Amino acid sequence: MSLAAEAFVSQMAAAEPWPENASLYQPLKEDQILLSDCATSLAVQAYLRMCGLPVQVVCRANAEYMSPSGKIPFIHVGNQVVSELGPIVQFTKAKGHSLSDGLDDVQRAEMKAYMELVNNMLLTAELYIQWCDEATAAEISRPRYSSPYPWPLSNILAYQKQWEVRRKMNAVGWGGKNLEQVYEDVSQCCQALSQRLGTQPFFFNKQPTELDALVFGHLFTILTTRLTSSELAERIKSYSNLLSFCRRIEQTYFEDKSS
Amino acid sequence: MAAPDELFCWEGDWGLPSVSTDCLVVLAYAQFAGAPLKLHKMSNPWRSPGGSLPALRTNQKDTLTRPSDIIIHLRKQKYNADYDLSAKEGADSLAFISLMEEKLAPALIYTFWVEPKNYVEVTRRWYAEHMPFPLNFFLPGRMQRQQLEKLRLLRGDELLESGDELEKELYRDAAECLNLLSQRLGSSKFFFGDSPSSLDAYVFGHLAPILKSKLPNGKLQQHLKSLENLSSFCTNILLLYFPRDDRESSSQQPASQPEGGDFDHVPNKRRKQFLSALAALGAMLSYALLTGMVSIQHVQQEALEEPPDLRTIGSHEEDGDD
């Protein structure tokens, strides 16, 4: 999002309260959405629920092309559109809803660092498994990604997306990795998160922050999504405190409405 | 004992042991862990075993090029700078390294390779001057294209305009990252306790080029200098672990600066002058031949007849002078 637009948004945001009809857009839940998009979307939903802000989830086949940054998910609040967790956190903060106000400087630095750890390792690993592991790409990612489109277009778009992700992997130095190394990185990341969480209910004491929302979004999605191999979920299952962390957030923030 | 591993790195400048962030990270980690490496500093990436720098050739003749792989390899060889860290500190290291890769690395690429003034006056010039003859014409440009591609993919934008907007956005992220690092470091000497760890190596590798390079557009440098604990962290590591490079630069500077002019310290100056004179001469001769100002026939006749005349004239003049 451009700076001018951002300044404008935060100014406007401060003026208006959170409306009742705010909506969150994501790809079709049953047929289209992929693991990584589902994870980022769930993270935003968890964050908004933690803030106590009501949002209605809307599924659209072309959500990716509707989003201002081309990324999933984005929220439509009043007359503004904001995409991705980071800007959404800024946006709600401007409206007076923040989860990280109680943290001191060092804690805030650590929170930001761990959020980047999740983006840098878990999200990249999800993208790698979706698009660079040929079995997963052929069996799940390409058919699902292209499901709303007619034949010649579906192939073109799916391969275009795969090509783009592979180039990104090369740019971040993951191009030469094999699947085993990626799983190893996921383990390393979970190990770090598990150490950081320890026996606390949330990452920073008793209050949830945006980090908790982000971690929940990714871990819960990985645990509940069926892929060609269950290796990714198995790696997470060996950290019992992360599992109970996911269960706790699910019960606290999602139970009433999911039933 | 087996032969030591060999490390190939970019040459240093500006008082740094190397100019590239990745090389600095590896060098700093090797110093912190006390790993005995055979170091080759070079300015020709094509002579590195991996085709890029840095590269580590292990004594099993494997080649590693990613800094994290090299550090993991050194760790397996029992050269571990993170030995004293608790599990939670290890987790924090991983998190802050990710933070730098996501927030600071794009701004570094921008400031060295995209910002037009910095690129033309410092980065491209440095690489063009230090690379050997035919490579210096095309490798800097190719490196810039690779870095641009990397920046574009990291940000996930379709097109990348080097405008004020992009610059502000990247610098804002980078400044935030620097602030967070500064807050985390606080007043301690290293990030965890009294001895440096891999996180210190990564921070040093990312910050030292910003601090030491002399860029025309130095917004990041100004911000870094305003965070006193971070800039003294860098100078401390330079003093403690790379004393030789620091001294070299301070002794070089007074020697090189009086020469002043921008084009004075070109390596192989004589050879280049000679080659360009030769090329100019060749061009003039071929022009003369092609346009018919001089024909071969004519030259041969003159060659037969004239030399005696010339010599006589020359000797006459000399006589006259005497």
C-alpha cells in the first residue's frame, strides 16, 4: 500500500468506528483456497476475533485479483480496503483496537521478530510444498487453484503462478533445497516457537497479540489440511505445547460460532 | 590432520574485511567460532568454486554457497559460536535473523543496487574497478539485474519503479528494523551475554556495509549513526575481530586521498593507456587505408625510396643544431 494512501487510510480510520458490515474476502473455501492462503486468512480472522471486531467472511473466486496488493486476504471496512495482516494490524490500531499496547519495547521487538520468523520460514515452506513439490502441485495445487476457470485459461494461470513462486524460491535461496531440508526448516521454526511459548498460555503472558493470531493461523491450517503427505503436520505434532496452544485459541475464539 | 576448509570471499574495502553482506556474515561467524579457514579474498566470482561468492570448499571437496549452510557446516565441525546459548536464546536468534532478512535486506539491495546515484558512483564503480578486464564490462550490470529481480520477487510486486514511494517504504521498514535491533541490544556488548553468537554475525554483516560505505545518498547510514549502541557494536566487532582490515584502511586513506582525482586509482593504468593508444592508432591507420589516403602501393614505394632522404635530412638538422 502506498504511503499517501496509508496516511489517508489511518486518518479516515480514526474518524469512523468499526462498522457492523465489515467483510473479509478470500478464495472459495471448498474448492479453491490453498494451504498458504487459508493460513494467512485464518490468521487475520483470529486477529479480528481477538480484538472483538465482527467480520463476515466472503468467498470469491477472484479474490486474489480483487486484493489491492494481490495477496490474500483483504478486508473491506466502510469504504476502505486493506490487505494482509501487517497493514490490517496498523489499520485497527488507528481505529483504537490494539493487542500489543501492553508490551514494552524489547517485547515488541521480539514480537515483530517472531512474526517475521513465521513469515520467513512457515509461509515460505508452505509455498514451497504447494508449488515446488511436483506431487503436491500436480495433485492438489494446480487443480484447486485453477478450478473456477475454463480449460485453456486454467492451465495458463496455474502454470504462471507456479512459475512465479518457483522464481521467488530461487530468489530467497530456497531453490536448491529438497523436501527433506524444507521439513527440517519447519521443525527448526516450530522448535523456536515452542521454546518461546514455553508453558505460557500466550506468547506474551496472559494476553493474546497479533503474533498469537499469526502462529495460530499457520499451525492450525497445517494441522487440519490434508496434503499428499502428512509429514508437515507430523513435524508440528511433536511439539505438545504448540498443539495445546492451537486448541486453546480455537476453543476461546472460534468454538461458539463454528458449532 | 585434514587440510582446512577453504573460504572464498569478496575483497574488502572501506575498512571492512569484505564488501558483501553474505561474505561478512560468514567471515564474522568464522572469527567468532575460531574456525581455521584458508581464506581467499578475490574479486572474480568466476574463479570461486561455486560460481558465486562467498563459497566454502570443504576438505571433502563439497562446495557450499549459502551463508546459513556454511554456518551449519562449521557448527558440525565443532566450531560453534552458539554453544552457550539457551534454547530460548537460540529461538530469538532465529527470529531476529528472519526479521533482518524480511525488513532490512530489501532496503540494502535498494540502497546499493537500485538508488541511481549510489549504484553509479559507488557500487558499479567499485565492482568495475576490482573485477579483472573483460568481466568488469558486463558482470556489474548482470549483478544489478539479479538483485533487482530478487527485490521484485521479495516484495511480490509486478513492477518495480525506483521512485520516492518505494524508497520511503523500504527505508521505513529498514529504520523500524534498526530500531528494534537497537532496543533488543540495549546497552550490552553483544546480543547474548559476553561472547558473540551467530545473530551478532548476521547483524554485523547487514549493518557494517551501511555504516562504512561512502554513499552519496546515505539516509540509512544517518539513521544507523543516530542509534549509538548499534554503530558502536559494529565498530567494536571490527576492532576486536578484524583489527588488520581496520588498520589497513586507516593507513591507506591518507595515502590515497591526496591523489584526489576520481580516475587516478585505476588498476593497471599503464597497460590500459597502452592498449587504448594502440586501439586509436589501429583505427586511424585503417581509416587512412580504407579511404585511400594511403595506399599500400604508395607505402611500398616510399619505403624503398624515402628512408635515405629522411636520414639525410635528420642528420643535417642535427648537424645544424650542433
